[in-house]
Amino acid sequence: MSFTEHPDFPRALALAEQLADVARRIVREHFRAPLAVEHKSDDTPVTIADRDIESHMRRMIRAAFPAHAIRG
């Protein structure tokens, strides 16, 4: 079975589209605004926009697929 034939695929695709819409909205809120860049423990950069987007996405994924694990 290919991944597009998986029973969860239509719901997952719809969620991916919703996640993109949320990310787009949040990025626009921060666009051209001064953003402080912090560094995570692995020295990769992160901004408040990154953290806001991840927080919203995690909530949406948990609501749609509560049994799934999330790595980020």
C-alpha cells in the first residue's frame, strides 16, 4: 500500500493544508518586524515566529491525531 492509499491520508492532507495556512498567518504577523534570534541547545537559530508556529502546529496535530507522536 502506498502512503496515498493509507486510510488516514485524506485527513492528514487536509491537516497539512491547515497547518500551512496557520504558518502563513503567523509569519505574516512577524514579517519585517525586528526579531531576536536565539540559539537552541544544539546551536540552531530560532525566533518567536518559529516558536509560535510550532506551538500552533503541535496543538492542531494533537487534536487531529491524538495517538501520534510529534518530533520537532
